Amino acid sequence: MILLHGNQLTKSYATDPIFKDISIEIQHNDRIALIGKNGAGKSTLMKILAQIESYDSGDLSIKKQCKIGYLSQTFDYTENETVRQSMKSVFKDTLEIKDQLDELTYTISVDPTEENLKQFESVQSKFESLDGYSIDHKIESIITGLGFNKSDLDQKIASFSGGQKTRLSLAKLLLTSPDILMLDEPTNHLDMDTVDWLEQYLIRYEGALLIISHDRYFLDKIVNKTYHMTFNRLDKYHGNYSTYLKEKQLRLEDAKEAYITQQKEIKKLETFVQKNIARASTSNMAKSRRKQLEKMDRLDNPMIEATEMNLSFDIHKQSGKDVFTLKGLTVGYDKPLKENINLSIYKDDRIGIIGPNGVGKSTLIKTIAKEIPPIDGEVIYGSNVKVGYYDQAQAEIFTNNTILEELWSTYPDYNESYIRTVLGRFLFTQDDVLKIVKDLSGGEKARLQLAKLMLQDHNVLIFDEPTNHLDMDSKEVLESALSNYPGTIIFVSHDRYFIDAIANKILSLYDNQYEWYLGNYSYYLEKKAEQSAIDSVQVDSSTNETTSPANSSYQQEKELKNKRRKLEKERDKLLLEIEQYEAEIDTINHQMTDEHNVSNIERLTELQYDKEKIQNIIQDKLGQWESIEIELEEMIDK
């Protein structure tokens, strides 16, 4: 079922075009990622689809009574309103019915006539159909899921920070359960645990989703369609972000080949016209080819849009095997955040540091990098260790220097030509290098800071949130550069995709403790899940002290067999469903070749649409089947 359809939408601000002739469709249960470079117009398009902004031309059709929810970056509330009052306002109509129910409850207690009882039953049935009894549970579940405490429900909204208000805005939006949920950077201001909760919530969400996000791990887990937006078009891809990357590369290769072929043809025709237009004997043929050139629909060079940052990190001299030794290290500012840390960091380690906000991650790496002194203990540097440090705060440069002056003043020994060449690698070309640094966007400042770091040839790189402000293409370039870097890396990041790609060790900080995991982020999740399962078994065992070891083992084996049988049933059911859907595909293929349909464009379009929809369902079912197969294999291994 199509909920929303935008056709050839065009938008400009004054004389500046944002996008032109953009078309998009949202169906029920679609999970759509809207991605593209910063400034491509993603947020503007989303606001147009949410009917918050107008468009210049085109058509926007929305299904009757379709409710659209849009995550605003501002949270509207009255001055003394509490969180609970704000959240309950979503259920205003249902709570009015609750008031009627309360009045009728009192009425039948003093006057239990048949008429009053019937009215009570009618109102109660309506209240139950609106799921009224679960309102408090829904509010508490979403509020706590987004990182608040139950006690926060009775706090005034005005007392919360800007980031907390954004989370409250998201909570209120989720409670409205719109048919289309539109989220612009929903993971901003969320820590990893909260993002994980939001992922699970959205996976189970019954409506359609349209999401703008730079969190690639988040998109991989949620979306089933990806729209890639450039300055002049919107390309549709089936699948999540990782699938999009593969398909995009294939399309780019095809586009390059088509462009090169057309350029050869253009050159050939132009040469013929030039040589033969003046000859009487060949003039008509030359004119014919000139008309052919004029009518030709010329392809854009796909490599222009594929332009990306060119980054690489080299080292002047290798460090020794022992890079850092942390002995009894206590870090913090006015008071300790982390105490008595004892760690050894070796050459070629790529350590991702994770943990809740405020636990001391940034403070720890600042201390290691000698940006701040330790409160107690020491950091022992190994031989030939040369540290490069990138801080998300350092990237916020406020200076009246131009980009060229800023980089050149840092490296005055290089000539202007070389500095311009380096800046060109970071997408600062021609007059861009004369922009004032303080006026740059967050992404531009981050690229300038990376340019400074690249020229330093350090054998140890320490990063604090390096992917902040970078668009997806720049993140991928940074990942590639760090993957090829021959030195040691320590970094703090909330970008799980980035952590998974770069880290070979995870340092997890929590409370006043820390844990090592000798693998990437996927390995960390796997080990956390295993520990959670072990803890669960231990809790079950401790609640039944009379159970003998033999009985306990028997019980666990019984539970394992039951779980295996349940998974096998689910797997077999999925296989049957996949076969049925594949049979439907065969039927559609037959209908598309039927002599009554082959010349009916409208019918063929309808059949193709049905075919794509079923193919998407099959892909989803295959993904579920593969997950069950993996789980069954792991159970056999145990």
C-alpha cells in the first residue's frame, strides 16, 4: 500500500537550486534510508514530505488519513510542564474517555441501573480498544529506553539540557505511533545502549520509516531501501546500507563505461563534422551527424559526483614494540573519573574505547596524549613514540585565517603550491582555500584538522570522535586510510560501523571498571551476549538451590532441545513461505509474457511493481532463515 508519493519535486531558495525533479515513494512497512553528501538537500526533502516546508513544483500525494510524524530538533512545551504531562498529552482523547469511565464507575456504585451498566461497558470497551490501560507502561518503557529514569517523569522539562530535550521530543513522537515516522539524525545525543534500544524499537515498529542518519551501523540493522540523494537526482537501491555500497559501486562502473563509450562516439561524430562540413560531397552527411550530436542526451561524468577526500597517514619512523604502559593511572579534572588503570598498549594495536557518556573516555585519551596531566599514576612512553592527537573540540577552529593561511602557518616550510595540493586532496579547491576558517561547516573544519594531522607523520594516532561532522563518503575514506596506516591507533567513538572496521581491541569503560576484548565491535557484542547468557543461567541456578548438578544439566539440555525444535520449526516455516513467494514470482513472470499483457504498459508496470515487492519479501525471509541457520549451527557446536 502506497502511503506517500512525491513526483518531480523541485525546491530552490531564492536563486539557489536545492534539488530538481526528485521522485520518491513510501509504502506501508518501508524502512527507508535517505543518504547523501552534506548539503545535498536531504533534510529539506524530508521537511517537504512531512508538509513542514513548501516545494516549488511537482506533486505530493499522501494517502487519506495517513498520519506523518517528524522529529523536530526543537521541543515545544509549556513553562511548568513535566515530562509525564507532556507525554500524556499524546493520549488526550483516550484519557478523556478514561475520565468518563471514572465518572461512570462512581455512578454505578451509587445507581447500578441496567442503563448505567450498559453505558459503562460501552465506554470501557472503547477504552480497552484504544489500549488505554497500557498508557503509563508505554510512557515508562519509552522514557527509560531513551536513557531517562522513571523519576525524571515528574521533573519539569525546562530543567533538562538541549540534548535531553531532543530525546524527549523523540519519545513523544514514538508515543504518537504515526503511519510514517520521519527521523532526521535520531541517534544524535544518544549513547550506544540507547541507540541499541532505539534500533530494536524501530525494527518492531509497525509503520513506515524514513530516516536520515550518518550512523551506518544503525541503518544496516533497520532499513530495507536506500535512496541516495545528489544535487540533481535521487537513486533508489533495494537493501540496507552495506547492500547499497556494493550496488552503488556496480552502477558507478556501468556509468563510467557508458560515459566513456558516449564520449568516444561524440569525438568520432565531431571529427567527422569538422572534416566534412565544408565539402560539397559530404556536407549533407556532416550536417546529419551534427543534428545527431545536438539531439544526443549527453551523460554526466559520473566521476565528478564520485569526487572524495584523498587521505593517507604515513610514519617517519616506527615505534618500539611497547608503546604505552599505564601504571596505577587515575584520570579526571577536579575529581577522579577513572582510577587505578593498569594497561599495556603495543605496536599495531588499534584500540576502540567505548562506554556511556561521562565515564571518562575522552579524559583517558587526553591524559595518554599529554593534553592534560594525570591525577595519580603514570603513562610510560615507549621508544620512538610520536603521538598525533585529533580532538572533536580541536576541529571547532575559530580563527580569521583563510584555509590556506591556517594550514600554511602550521607548516611554513612548505611552499604555497604544495599546501594547495594538500588542501585539494581534502576537497578544498581553487577559491575554496580563501574561505575564512571560522565560517566553515563542521565537516569542512574536520577535514582541515585531518589535513594538519596527515602532514605530521606520527607513528601513534589518538582520535576523539573522528567521524563527527564527516559525511558518509568522508568516513569511508578515513576508514580506508586508517586501515592502511602502519602505526598504532587509539580512539574514542560512538560510530559502531567505524569501530567494527578499525578496532582489533575494545576497551570498555563503565562505572569505575574496565574490560578488554581482543577483537572488533562484533566480537565485543558476541562476548557480551555469551556473558549475558551465562549470567542468566547462574541466576536461574541460584534461585533453585535444591537442584542437583545432574538435574541442572538435564534441565539445561532439555531447554536447549526445546529451543532447537522451535528454531527448526521457524526455519521450515520460512522455507515453505519462500517457496510460495517464489511460485508467485513464476506466475508473475508468466503473466508478463502473456500475449494480452506484453503490449499493455500499464499492466506490465503493475506486474513489475508486484514482482519487486515480492522479491523484497523473499530477501527479508532469506535473511531471517540465514540467522536461524547460524544460530542452529552455534547450538550444534556447543
